Amino acid sequence: APFERTITADETKQLRKRAPARNEKQIGDIYLMTSLTKEAQLHYYECIEQSKSTADWAW
């Protein structure tokens, strides 16, 4: 397919570093969808802090 490309070793390392923060965001999303806003907020704050440390500004 035209959109497929090979991921380099450096990109793989970067994605592995960013995965925990992205997981926190997804957990926060699930809590928010179930109306558990306090728990969602905690996970979002954790996501923000972890994203800062890995320079993952998209999340």
C-alpha cells in the first residue's frame, strides 16, 4: 500500500518511550466516557507529565 513505510530503530525507541504516556491518555479517555471525571483528570495529568519528559507534544 502507498502509505506503508518501514520504521527505523530510532523511531521504534521513540515510540516505546512514548507508549506509557499515550496509554495514560487512553485510560483517561475511558474514565471520562464513563463519567468518572476525577479519575480521568488524574490520568490526563500523568499523561501530560510523561509527555513532557519524552517531548511528545502531539499528545
